[in-house]
Amino acid sequence: MYSGISKLVSMFRDYNSFSVTPESEREALIDLEFISRIRVGQKVNVRFRFLQNDGFVTSISRTFWNIDNKDNTLSFCDSTIRKTFNIIKLAEADMTNYPELSSDYKAAFSKVRRIIKLLCKASQGLENLQVTYTGYDRFISQLSHVVGEINSEIEPRLQRFFPEGDQEEPLSPDVAPSTPQSNNSQQYGNNPPRLLIPPPAQ
């Protein structure tokens, strides 16, 4: 009985996770951009979406006025990343409905490229949070897991969506496309993206 209920809940979550509206997509990508802007020494106020420099005043503020904590930060970051994965999958599904040279296919293709680049930047934001929260080992490990999931989603897509590689700053040999022989490189020109996949935090 319990197993059956669990499966139904799982199916509902999977279905619901792909119910992306234009507005929810826009909000998710704005939040992803926000995460990418996190610098070392900054904490996230999730409710009002602003960054606070770590210190005594911020600690007091987060305790009594702009109440927030690292658990909210983790939940916000993880949720945003997962929403973004869903947007990528929906865009890839859209691509299967159109010829490769159509404007709709190119729009979906460009969307995935843009999101992958944002995810790479967001990974750096998450790693900056790890530095800020030095000493909170479990929190750091949880963020490392999120970064690992980002890399797992990105790496299989690099050759397809970035066949030209990254001439501004080469991709890591572990994730760089090995054979730039795709029609996509002809469709989208030779302007290389600045694509950085951060290594796992030490």
C-alpha cells in the first residue's frame, strides 16, 4: 500500500515538475542569474532576493529582522537548479518537433545554450557560498552535491550544444567536446561561448 502511494506521489511530482509556464520559466532564470552573482563573503536573503555581506550586522539582521538561514538558501538554490533542468528538458523536447533549420528549432537550441552558460556561472556562485560557510561541513557537502548535479546535466550536452568548444577559455579536458562535427556549428556561427564548469570544491 505504502509503495503504491509512493509511486503515485513520485509520478505526480514528475508530471508537475514539467508544468512550466512562461512566467515561472522567467522567474527561474532570473533566480539562476541571481545565484550566479553570489560572491565570496555574501549570504542570500531568500525572501527578498538580495545579497548581504557576512558579518556581525548581517547575523543580527538575519536573526531578528530579515529572518533567514542557510537551510532556506540551500532549498532556494536546489529548487532553482531543478526548475532550470526541467526548462532544458522542455526545450529539448520542443526541438524534436521542428526541422533543424526552422526558427523554432533555433530558438529552442539557443535557449538551452543560454541556460547551460547560466548554470556554469551559478555553479561558481554555489562554490562561493561554500567558501562563505567554511566550517559548516554538511552545508558545504550539500552544495557540492548540487554542483555535481549541475555538471552531470551539463556534460552530456556540451558536444551537441557547444560543438565549437570554448576558444576564450578552454573547457576542462574531462568535459570538452571531442569532435566538433555538428551541423549546429554551421547554423550558429563560430562565436565561442565563455563556458566554465567549476571543479568540485576541495
